[in-house]
Amino acid sequence: MARFSNLDAISAALRQRNFAWYFAGSAVGLVGIWAQRLTIGWLTWELTQSGFWLGIVAFADLFPTVVLTPIAGVVADRVNRHKMMFVTQFLGMMQAFSLAALAFAGWLNIWWLVGLTAFVGTVWAFNTAARLSMVPNLMERQHVPSAVAMDSAIFNLARFIGPVMAAYLFQATGAGVTFLINGLTFMFFLACLLQARMIRDERGARSKANFFIQATEGIRYAAKHRGIGPILILIIALAVGLKPTLELFPGVAGSVYGLGVTGLSGLVASAAVGATIAAVWLAQRGTVIGMTGIVISALALGAVSLFAFTATKIFILGLCCTFFIGAAIVIGGTGTQTLMQNAVDGAMRGRVMSLYGMVYRGGPAIGALAMGSAAELIGFQAALACGGVICSAVFLWILRRRKLLIQNLEGNPGKGL
């Protein structure tokens, strides 16, 4: 097994000029996004004291991905992915500045939060398709596994830094400053994107088929692929069963542990530390060989950690559990993305990877809404335990298909058809 000291794969990826510019911009931009997400979550809890409304806001953020990502994937296979990424980042910046203006004016209420969250959720459906299909085009193919894991590493490092920053800013200055800073980080990312260039264009021949037909082609391709189809089932379990835990942290911090925004930032930071360590470990591996078994094991780790999290009301033990939950989410999510990027045909990359994005972002919307609603009746811990049941069931199902997945995900693109 690769060791943590083996950093050659990481340094090789960072020597790719275009990816380095993207990496720098994304690292800063994601800190602002995560600071804003925690601020919105805590504002929602302060305004409503309701797990149902936490679920509604998470649903507004994530569910547009379910509806729009298949279409966004077709767009990503038709247009310049770099330009698509730039436009969606610009729209995200405008949403952040709008939130800041409303907060400073004293007009921000739950309806503005839901509406602007739904707007940016719609934007991120297209952003996700652009990002997932653009990043492999910034470098040579051999660097893609490390780059995907590094992209996940900065995502989760930002998940640690952003909430800590947001907790301080929220208490010291209020929500408006956090939203303003997020808008400024978007500006920095846009400047970095102007310096990054794709080294190849994987767009296929211009098709006369309409968007719906091309979207269904992507779904059929994924379903027929003997590796991609089953691994999507695994990511559904992770997204619906495990990831909603993160969305419901505000309610857990308030109702289970009796803590305020400091407790919330602690839960988020603990999960982010586990996620970051896991992502760095994946990045330095630099290969897809053995990734299938790692991803399956991560699902089991997530189920066990979630059951433990729902069984304790001791905050320190809860932090330990969220550390492993964060690690499991990243290993499962990043490992699955790496395997799919390796196995998919380039001309289908936008559509197939948009399915991954749809599940990974949209699944938590469904899970958070269901668990948040259930928490009103049975409490947060019992509601979250249902996610552990989902992960356990899919783990047992996919474990029997391990050899088939290895053959069709860790080989050459298109092999699983």
C-alpha cells in the first residue's frame, strides 16, 4: 500500500500549469463557499429552530442538481467546458453579493434564504457538470487520479477552514461579512480560471439529436457499463444515507448536544479533518489499482461510524465519529469519481460524470429532507440511523460484485461495455 510520504504523484500533478492555476483558484473559492454554507445553515436554525426547514434549505440547494444535471451533462459535452465553468462561477459570485446586500440591509429572512439557495443550486448543477468534465482536460491522463483526489482534498480542507472562519465572523460581525468575503473569493477564482487552459477538447461530433435524447444516451451508457452502473448504486447509498448527516449538523449541534454555532463548527471541522486526511492519502496513491476495494470498504466504515454517532450524546465521542464519517464520504465519493473518470469514454464524459454529480449533490437533498422531517417526530439520532441501514444494505449487495467491478473500472476506458 502506498505510504503518506510518497508525494511524487501530487507534485507531478501540480507541475501541470493549467491544473495548478485551477487548483489555486478553487482552493480559495471553496473556503468562501463553505463559510457561506455554514452561515446559511445556522441562520436557518436561528430563524426557525426547525429540522424541517433545515431539510428544506438543503433540498433547495441540492435538488436542482437532480432535475438539471442530465441536461447540464449534455451541455458540457457540446460546449467549451472552460467557458461553462467561468459563467457558472460568475453567477455564484452574484448570488453571494446579493446575500451580503440583503444581510447588510436587514432584509434577509427564511424566504430569501430558500430562494437564493435554490438559485445557486440551479447554477451548481451546471457548474458540477463543467468541473467534473473539465478537470481531466487540464492535464495528461496519467495525472488524473491524483488531480481528482487533490480536488477533493482542497474541497474538504476548505470544509474545515470555511466553517471555522464563518463561526468567528458570524459572532464578531454578522452574516453579511461572510457573504461578502465569499463573493470576493469567487472573484479570485475567476481570475485564476482566465489563466488555465484545457489541453484537449473531448467534445464529440455535433449531434442533431435533442438534449433529451443525448441525456438518455448518457444514462443508457452508464446503465449498460458493467462497472459504472453498479458503482453508481454505491454512490447513491453514500449520498442518500451518509452525506445528509452533514446537512443536519446544525440541528444535531442544537438539539442533541445543546451547543450553538461553536458546536456546529466543531462537528463540521472534525468531519473536514477526516475528509482532508483521506483525500490527501488518496492523492498520493496516484493509481486506480485497488481503488474498488477501498471504495467498498469506505461504505462499511461510513455505516459503522454513523451508527456510533447516533448512539452517543457525548460531544467528544460525536467528534470522533464525524471524523470517520468525513473520511468515509471522501474515500467513497472521490474513489468512485476516480474510477468513473478512468472507465468512461471521453466523448461521454460530460453526460456520465453529470450522473455522478446528480447523485452526489442531489442525493443528500432527498436524504436531508426525509431525515429532517423524520427528526421532527423521532429525533435527529434515530432519523440519521436510517442512513446507516441504507449503507449497510448496499455494502452487502456490492461486496458480492467486487471482482466484476475491479475488471471493468480499473482497466481501459470503455472496457465495461
